[in-house]
Amino acid sequence: MVKNRSGLFCTRAKTWGLVNNMHCMYIIKRYLLSVVFILCNSCALLAQHILKESNFKHYIDGFNQNDIEYYHNFIRNEDSWAFLSKNIPLLDCPDKDIERTYYFRWWTYRKHIKKTPDGYVITEFLPNVPWAGKYNTISCPAGHHFYEGRWLRDDTYLNDYAKFWFRGGGNPRSYSFWAADAMYNAYLVNGKRSNIESLLPDLMNNYAAWEKEHRDNNGLYWQIDDRDGMEVSVCGSGYRPTINSYMYGDAVAISKIALMAGRLDISKIYSQKASQLKTEVQDTLWDAGANFFKVKPKAPNAQLCDARELLGYTPWYFNMPDNAYAPAWKYITDTTYFKAPYGPTSVARNHPGFKLSYEGHECQWDGPSWPYATSITLTAMANLLNNYRQSVVGKADYYELLKTYAASQQLKNDKGKTVPWIDENLNPLTGDWISRTRLKAWHNGTWADDKGGVERGKDYNHSTFCDLVISGLIGLRPGEGNRLVINPLLPKGKWDYFCLDKILYHGKEITVLYDKFGTRYKKGKGFMVWVDGQKKAFLNQPGKVVVNL
């Protein structure tokens, strides 16, 4: 076929008087070399995928079988495997709670991909809710949407979603939203500079609007707890570690994007904004006696709230605090404070305001465990373990909290069968999904339309999990340039094997695996990283490696 095609090309070329015989032989040679190159690369692409998609299809089949598809968007259940098998990194590990939850959360995430006249968007709720914006979008969890969805191989969905918030009718300031940071961190995975650079004016305008609407003369940002997505909180509204951390993260991201775009003047301005805000947060929102970041009410001469709330870990999500503030993390492993059987509590358990109420508002932040906040805390802890020198918490603490988070994502259905489940707020002591228990009998013993209708919180897209596994537990740390840092947070000796495969990163195919005995993946013993089918790093045990791409 190659000979016929090249011969036909030469015959036509000579007929047209374009080439002589020697030139024709040159063309044939180049053609053959190009075919060999394509075939070799195709073989490499096949060779580099160590895991088989078909080995994990049973998870998706099971989720579909146990599901009642009350609502659907772009990708229905019947098409879910076709989409997921082409788009998600594959995970193989001995902890089946983590593995099952990993595939479950990708299965739920694709439910929220919605095709609109303005491109794709990602939703928080599957049913339409009265408080949502255009196309049922809500900015509150959008930062999570970008961190989670950045690992999809097709970046069309997040590219459209980013533009929607500023050019398609989205309202990025209806709730607190770390837009610039989230979009920049999505870029760190796909490596496509033109996309993020084109958003620079939008991100700057958004930041300026936040400054105008929510920044006070003291340099801090204020927010209503409800607009942080954290209604009925113990400490309430005011200068909150949440919004101030988000704005710090956005300033850092805009500075980096501007530097990429060659706008050194803008980069310097936003770097200074970040530095000044960091100083204000550490000077004003840190309670030295309690060793914790806290809310400060806006009232004149107000003191810091006396409660430790889980949101006090938010600054580490953006690598804001200095090393000296690490002692705050001792409370995350203490049952007197945040540690609980089904996830960290939203306020310290020893505070008088802590409660688990089944009365009043269905979404309360005065005790229940929220996947939204657990995701932030785990990302913050991963940053602490990667980027700080401290001995307060370690890899075992990260693994235990992630395990607790994975195991909590379940429900015993009406048939008495325990199925994977993600919803709104969780009773941290019993594992009951509080808002669901409340809402299913809200009006005349059943669901209420003004609350979102039947199973409002089912498959709730308000948190991350897959990103915590990829960038935290397995340790693929996205960054700029041609260096890839991988630093697994798996405790030593915990697993005999794991493999994260089909990762598309900066246009490269990445595989990270560990095989203690060399028998599971047939690639030899040890910890290794593969790039485009070539082994680029090796250690006897999982550990930090830096790979040049």
C-alpha cells in the first residue's frame, strides 16, 4: 500500500513536471520514514498503557445497575462507560474502598457535564434549583469542578466552562469562588498556555470587582457565611479565612499568568497584592493562643471568634501560611476537635456551639461533616506535606483521612443494600446524610419542589475525590515547564502495588506504578514512572522523583 501510494504520487508529480526521478526517490524515502515513525509511535502509545479499561468496567456497570436516573445532562448512564473509558486516568490499587470511590466519583462527575448554547458547563445539582444561575450553574463549588475535571483527557469541557463564567452569562461572584487559581491549576495539567492567557483580562476584572465589593480599608475581604456556601455557621459572617485565602490564591495565579503573557507590570502588582493580603491574614485572623486561623466579625473592635472551624485550614490550600503556623494541624487528628468516624466536623467538637441538628435549615455548618470542606482540608494537607517543613502530621494522617472520606460515601438504600453515594452534609458520628433525611419528608411527608425536588443532593457535585487520589495519594504534582514532580503520600509499607495509568499531562502519556514483587504488572520490581512508553524514573520504594519531560 505504501509503495502504491508513493508510486502514484511520483507518477502524478512527474506528469505535472514537478519532480525528476531522483527527487521521486527522495519523496518515497521520506514517505516510508514517516509511515515508520507513525507506526512506531502508535506501538509506543499501545505499550505505555499498562492497565486495561475492561478490567474496571464492572464498577460502572454496577453503578448504573443500582442507579435511578432521575435527571440527566449530556452523558446518560447508558453512555457513561464509553465516555469514561476514553477520558479518565485508570487506577488499580489494593484498597477497594478507595478504588471503588475513585470510579464512582468519576461516574457522578460526568453526570454534571451539561451541553448548552454557550458551550459546556458543570453543575452542582442535577435537578434545577431556584437559587442557581444560568443553566443551573452555581459558582460555590466551581473551584472543585476545575481541580477534579482537569484530569479528563478532553479539556473542551473545562475550557468552555471557564469562558462561561465571564463571557457566557455566568455569575462568578454569587458565591465565593477561587476562579483564577482553579483555572490556572487546570492549565498546569493540560499545559496549554493560550487558553489561560486569553482569560487574563477576565480574571483581572473579576478580581477588581471583588476588591470593590468586598475589600475593606483594613485590607481584608469580608463575606457572609451563606455566600461562602457555609450557612448557619458558628462564627458567622465577617473577615473569614475562606474568602481571604481565595483572593490570595487568585492574586498569585493572576501574577503567574501575567508573567507567562509577558506582562511583567501586572505580574508585579498582583504579587504585591498577594504578599500584602498574606500579611493581613497572618496578623489579623490568626489566634496565637488557639493556634488557629479564625473568623473575625466586621463589628468595630470585634475579637476573633472563639471557635475553631474546619475552614481554618483553607489558607494551606493555597500555600499561604509560613512554616510557623503548622501547629494548627494537630487538631485534625484529635477527636476532641475535628476527627470523627465519618469525616471531619465543621466546627471543633468541644465547642459549645457544636451540634448535629435535624431541625431548622437542612444545610448547617455548625457540626456536620461536609465533603466540600473535607476536600479543601485534604488538598491543604497534601500541600503541607509537600511544601512545608513540619512534623505535626504525616503521610499516615493523610491516608487515614482519605480512607475515612472514601468509606463515608455510601448509603443503605430502600432495599437494604449499601451502595456508593455522595450527597450534601454528613452526620460525622453515624454516617447519615442529614439533608437527605430531612428533605425526603420536608413537605407533607415527601420532597418539596422549592427545595429542589426528589433526591436533590444525590450525586452532589460539591467536592473532589479523584484529584485527592491523583495529586495527593499517588502524588502527581502539576507544575509549569518540563519537570514533573511525583511524591506519593502513601505510608511506607501500606500497599504492595498500585498503578495510575492513562494520565494525559502536558500532552504526554504518564504512568505511575509500584509493584513490590514485580508480578502484577510484569514491569519489574519497584516504583517507576513511565512517559510516552519509556521508563523515566525508578526507586525501590515509592518516593519523591522529578522527571524531565
